[in-house]
Amino acid sequence: MFRIATDSTADLPEDFLQEKGISCVNLSYILDGVTYGGEKVLDAKDFYAKMRAGQMPTTSQVNPEDAKAFFLEIAETEKEILMIAFSSGLSGSYNAMQIAAQEVMEERPDCRIRVIDSLCASLGEGMFVYKAAELRDQGLSMDETAAWLEENKLNFVHVFTVDDLFHLCRGGRVSRTAAVVGTLVGIKPVLHVDDEGHLINISKIRGRKKALQELVNYMQKKQENYDGGKDIVMIAHGDCLEDAEYVRDLVRERFGVENIWINMLGPVIGAHTGPGLMALFFMGESR
């Protein structure tokens, strides 16, 4: 059986990673002069509290040296590794993982590593990992699992909204003028992750509750002509659990899905979206 590996931007619960034997490499971030990631951890609620107080974090991708060390540690006991990486449209971590994998395989000819660009983020990437674990546990080989993931990659749908436009402005997603005007009139953007793994604004909704409802409307649109996608839905939130539960209840009511995971959006992605992000992840006809 092969080893599945991923990175911390998948936002998966630790107990799931341990249960499925999934290795995870941490991306780091800097907040108030302190670097977090790896052994040094800041509770997610504390992270968002600091952001609400005005502290602005910065993030960094995995470098090839750290990625190589990560693979070499796994290679001590495993000869096949399927690495599912954070979207190349949002980070250079995928490229670092590719470089590291090639170096490790040159040094360890008995080891085989496949690195997949998930084109996903947060629990979208988490769902990608979840599906990989399902296929592995059903007895599929690493190559068979990778082939299914590549074939269905663009059926992993992400749709989300943010509460504060200025965090998107800081990351260059909206202009400062749009952030100021949008905030004054209560505009909440609805965005998705496109086929290249980039964040794209798809609509502007007035009012938070309507924006949350629009996430579920988008799911209905994407599942109208899609046979799968009813087995699991995932929801990530930037320290706004009540909103996450509201979206969960809407999904259950409209689609009858019972297996719905809710987890906090991790700091590495949360640094760019801010507190109040609400994201819905599911399988659909297209992104």
C-alpha cells in the first residue's frame, strides 16, 4: 500500500490524517515577527483574533530543501508516495515538491514519488486527499488512484465569500476603490477556484446572509447535471462557526447530504482572506 502525503493548506482534521496514515508537511506564516508552522503552532481562533486586532500575517511556500527532507523521512519506511499539493495557481509549493521528488528518486532508486497539482485549496484540497484515501483503501494502486484524481480534478468545486474586502484588496484580488465602495454598501463577493487553480470573482451580492445562500445556489447549479457528489460536502470557515452551520443546514435541506465536514480555515490561506471567510466544497459538473 502506498503512502498519501499532502500539505497543511488542505485544512484536514488531525485525527483524520492519523487514522488514514497521511503525512502532512506544514507551510509557514509570520505574525507579529514570529514564524509559525511545524512544531510552533498558534491556535486558529487566536490567529483570527490577532487579525481582527489589526495584525497582518505573511506566508511562505514550502522550499525544495524542506520538501526533500519530508520525502526522505517517509522513504525510510515507504517505497511509493502520492503527494497531493496545494494549487500551483496560488503557491509555488507544487513546483518545490516536484523538484524535491526528482532529487529523492535519484538518490533512492527504490523509491517512487508522484506529485499531483490538486489545483485546489483548503478543504477542496482536503476533499481531494479524502478521495485518494478512499480509492487506496478500496485497493487501487498509486497509479490508478492518481489517474482517477487527474481525470476528475476539475470536478472538485470551490465557492466562497469573504466578510472583509480589504484582505482581498491586500492580496490584489480587488482594487482599493472597490473595497471601500463595496464595504460602504455591504457588497460581499462570491468567488471560486477556476480550472487553473486561481481565485476568480464570479458575483457580487449585497448582504452576508444572501451571500451565504448564493454558495448553496452555486452548488445546485453545478450538480444539476452531475450524477456524483452526494457522498460528502466540506465547509471551511474563518472563525465564523454559526455561518458554517447555517450553510450546512441549507445543504442538508436542499440536497439531503448527511456527511458534511466543517473545519476552521487554516492560517496560511486565512492570512489572505481574513476572518469571516465561508467556503463550500463539493463535487460538481465543472468548476
